[in-house]
Amino acid sequence: MGFETETNFYTGLTQDISSGGLFVATHNLKPVGSKFMLQFKLPGASVAMELEVEVRWLRETSSLHRSDGPHGMGVRFVNLTNEQRSRIELFLKQRESLFYDDE
């Protein structure tokens, strides 16, 4: 996954995606409300998707705030095309559940 500013290109990771957005694990945080282009490739896909996202929330660690998860930002997909939405929804239907029932 990658995103860029006028001067730099950044990479990040995610394991959390939904039909509305995803979490980008990165130390290169952008301010809440920022919009930028994000490029990522769904597992099994041959072509990367590039779409506009908006930062909705941040996860960061400071001396006053501890978090168990990685630094990063939650982003919302903006202006998805029907094809992009369909590709994401198909991936979500086909992937294995992250929840395992022990019973």
C-alpha cells in the first residue's frame, strides 16, 4: 500500500479493511480531515486500486497515551466507483473470517 505527498512517497500496511475504509499502519500520519490518493492491491488481485481517502481518526502513542495497536490512521473511501466498491465487497465476502469461535 502506498500514498504520497508533493515531495515523498510512503508505504504502509493494513490488515483491517471494510467496505467503507481501512486502517493504514504507518508513522507518517496525516491530519484528520486530510484527503489524499491511496494505492493498494487486494490479496489475489493482479491490479492495484488507486482511490481517494479521507483521514477520519489517528492512533498514536505518546507519554500520555498508550495503545496496544500500531501507529496509523483510519481512512474513509471517498467517491468509490461501482467497480472499486464491487472489488472490495467481493474480497470481503471471500476472505476468511478474523473471528474464530472456540465452541
